Amino acid sequence: MYFAISCIDKPGALDLRMATRPAHIDYLKTHESAVKLAGPYLADDGETMNGSLIIFEAEDRAAAEAFSAADPYTLAGLFETVLIRHWKWTIGNPYD
């Protein structure tokens, strides 16, 4: 099943995000078979990263939560909020 992992950065945390980004990207790559899509949320300027969205395939919520908890962004304390929800890929699913 799929999970949407939606994360919002703490205010003023762009420097922390940028410093941690290489480790975060490496982490996602080590889980690339389960990470179906991922990318940052952007501020209204269309450039400044201020959160993350990951669609993750896992057996259950506990696996999705463990994946999120071990993300370098999470470990660095970047996020103000993290929401993990079951997600149904209805349109544009290349895995159907």
C-alpha cells in the first residue's frame, strides 16, 4: 500500500534543509524501490523549499513511520509537522 508523507519545515529552517539535503537525497536513493515519488514543497516564490512530499510504498503504517523517522531531515529536526496517511494512487499510476 502507499503512504503520503507530508512534512512542513520549521520556520527559518532553510539553512538546515540545505545542509542536510545531500544526506536526505542519499537516504531516498537507498530506498528507491519503495519511494515512488518525492520532492520539496515550495514557497509562493516558486523556488524556496519549505517542506517535503514523499509517496512511499510499505506493508503497513509502522514501516512508513520507521522510514520517515530515519530520514536525515527528521533526525536533524527540520520538520515542524509530519503527516503520514494511507494514499490511493488513482490517476497516472505507472505501477498499475
